[in-house]
Amino acid sequence: MTALRIGIAGFGTVGGAVARLLLRDADRLAARAGGPLHIARVAVRDLAKPRSVALPAGCVGADALALALDPTLDIVVEVMGGLEPARSVALAALQRGAHFVTANKQLLAAHGAELAAAAGRGGGAVHCEAAVAGAIPIVRAVSHALAGDRVVGVAGIVNGTTNYILTQMGRHGVDFGTALAGARELGYAEADPTNDIGGHDAAAKLAVLAGIAFQCELQTQDVYTEGIADITQADVVAARELGFCIKLLAVARRQGTGLQARVHPALVPLSHPLAGVHDAYNAVLVEAEAAGALMFYGRGAGAEPTASAVLANLVDAAQDIRRGIGGRIEQPLQRVPLIDIGDVESRFCLSVGVADQPGVLGAIATVLGQHGVSVASMFQKGRSAEPIDLVFLTHTVRERQMRAALHAIVALPMVRRIAHVLRVADIGGGP
Ligand code: NAP
Ligand code: HSE
């Protein structure tokens, strides 16, 4: 059986691990793929950088676009990251009919429809399991395993870096900066880690996953996004005292004829399965009409977990090529009305720093009531030094009302600060 020729654009954390495993497990992968997979060409940015995997001389170059245009390559793997030259590489490969494997959610969330159309015209295909939740086969789950069902919601932890940071802060008392440095050291973080911290990486993954799950066209900017930069050690400790942990959640859910798509930190009850997802692990809950709730859990970042997903796609692509499958394009994806965050209903945990004087509690409760925010429980933290924190847990309320109430609370003369406002996770799969 002739070998399929593979080009790998990018040879960093993920690309290096893909090559290492391709070489180490060549026989096993050949058996799964229906024939050998040969690394014919690699592109990097800096030819002088030392590499941990030895490749044949002449195989490594610095021109990713030339690699993609090489007509002798059957499959192009893009693990560079970013939008350009990744988009040009993808289009060049797909337009000449090659199969394209990518771990790049940013690219897919910005140009997914364009790439799918190019694959349809060229006769190849886009394979993107590694782009969402690392080693977890969630793309395959929503695109294939649940293809006969109607997905109503996906929710979970899809960014390893932020989950690692929050775990380090919550379980080990590590400060934010040290935890971020650890995530970078371990190869979890994006080249620009503000993509992780700011929630943009999770938003891109949600756009990709929800696009597949709900058969709609969704881009990163369609996802309401808040990151974890404002989460402090004090927030993490306070959450635990209330029986919660803080997680960066990505949620997409049908609401009427529209779709909620949001990424933000949220309080997760310590009894919920997502509270047990630590470090760079990810977990995604999928709710489908017939299947009910399903939960997928595994390593969401890191070299080998991500390489595992890339290799699975390489095997898929090789099998497709050998069977002559490709160019399949489903019906054009529709835009779906997006639900404004103001119209999303949540419970909230509100912590207000106030002057310790009579009437303050009543004043805040009155403002909440005036805006239709019903308080489920309330307690006061300490009386040793001002401001003292009053903590309110609300019943479910439309976010627009909560924001209006906050605006009015901040204006009260005895209010010194809003220590934090966090949504309480409203996700299935709990006990
Ligand atoms: P990385 O370690 O920064 O590696 C990027 C690689 O791409 C490097 O080898 C770099 O070359 C090369 N590169 C960058 N720009 C290039 C250009 N213009 N031409 C040729 N080569 C270029 O990144 P990574 O962590 O492997 O991530 C790669 C992709 O996988 C990203 O899309 C990321 O979001 C995704 N991903 C990463 C993980 C993870 O845990 N790291 C998990 C899932 C998905 P040099 O080595 O010469 O600098
Ligand atoms: N930076 C990403 C994360 C890599 O931390 O989840 C995996 O996509």
C-alpha cells in the first residue's frame, strides 16, 4: 500500500507531539489508516530553533503556503494557530482537493463556512476534532454520534488554561500570575494567553461546537464573552464558603427560535460534576431531545492529548482518501437569531461592600425588589472592618433587570463597592 504524504504546518507544542506520535506509532497508525502515513514536509516560522523531534533533512521549511500548495501532499495539518497564514494555508490545501486537519478554533470560528465551501468545491474535507476540548471527541459526538437527535444545549469547561488557573487558585492558594505562568510552562496556553484569560479561546470553541451541534453559522464575536481576569483569590474563597467553585463556562442553548451563546465565569455547586473538573481537564455536557443528558470529560489541552485528536483526524482523512470520500458539504448553514445577554435568565450571587449602618440592608433589598429581583438568601460577612460585605443569592431573574438593579445599588450612598457579581450556573447533569 502506498504511503499517504502529510504536510504539517507548525511544529510547536501540538505539531511536535503529532510528529513524535506519528513516528513512534507508525505501524499501528498505518493499520488503522489503511496504509502508512508519511511526514513529507513540515513548516515552521524559525528554522534555527532547536526541535525535540528529528526529521529527515530537507523536510523542514519556513513557507507554510508553499507546503499547502504542494500537489504531492494528500493531507495538510495546520497547527500554527492564528488567522493568517492559517486561512491561506487552509484554502490553498482545500482548493486543490487535499484533506485539511486543524486544531485551530480561531480559524474555524472566523472562516469555517468559507473553508467548508472550499472543501465542497475541491473534493477534500476539513477535520477539526482537536479544535474543541483537546482530547475529548466532542466534535465527533455532536456531528456523528448525535446526528439523529436534536441537540438543545451544550455547556461546559472548554479552556484548559483558565481551568488550570482557577484550580490552582482554589485548591492550592496559588496567585493568578503564578498559575498563569504554570499553564504556559505546561504548554496549555495560547501563544497570546489573553485569548485564554479573556474567554476568547473558549468563545471560539463554543462557536465551532455550537455551529456543528445546532447546524448554524456562528462566529467568535457572536458569543457573549467575559473572561476570568477580574476573578480574585477572595472571590474563589468566598465562593467556596457558599458551597460553590468558580468555573469559566461556555454555554449554548436553544431559547425559543433563537440561541444563547455565552462564555463567562459562573458559580458551580460543589456537588455538580463540573466542580470536579480540575486543572487542564475539560468537560462538556450535551443535552439532546431523545438521548437526554450526556457528559464528556478529558484532557482539554497539552501536547499529547491534543495530538491524539489530530491523529484521529489523520486516520479519518486517510480512510476517506482511500475510500474516495470527500467534498461532502451539508446544506448551507443558516444564521440563527442570537439571544441578547440581557434576555438570558440566571440566578446571581451579589456581594456588596457597605458602610455598617442601620437601614443599609433594607435599602439594597428595596432596590432589588423594585427591579423585580427576588432574593433567595442573604448573609453578612464579618463586622471587623468597613466596608462589610452583604452577600445576596437571587432567584432566577432576567439579566437586564439584574443590571438595572446593580446600577441603582451602586448609586446608594452607603454602598462602597460591588465586590463581585457572578451568575450561578444553571446546567443539567447535576445530582
Ligand atoms: P505553538 O507551540 O506556539 O506552535 C506554533 C507553531 O507554528 C510553531 O512551530 C511555529 O513555528 C509555527 N508557526 C507559527 N507561525 C508560523 C508561520 N507563519 N509559518 C510557519 N510556521 C509558523 O502553538 P501550539 O500550542 O502548538 O498550538 C497550535 C494550534 O493548536 C493553535 O491553533 C492552538 O489554538 C491549537 N491547540 C493548542 C492546544 C495546546 O494545548 N497547546 C490544544 C488544542 C489546540 P516556530 O516553532 O518556528 O516558532
Ligand atoms: N489554550 C487552550 C486551552 C489550548 O487552554 O484550552 C487548548 O485548546
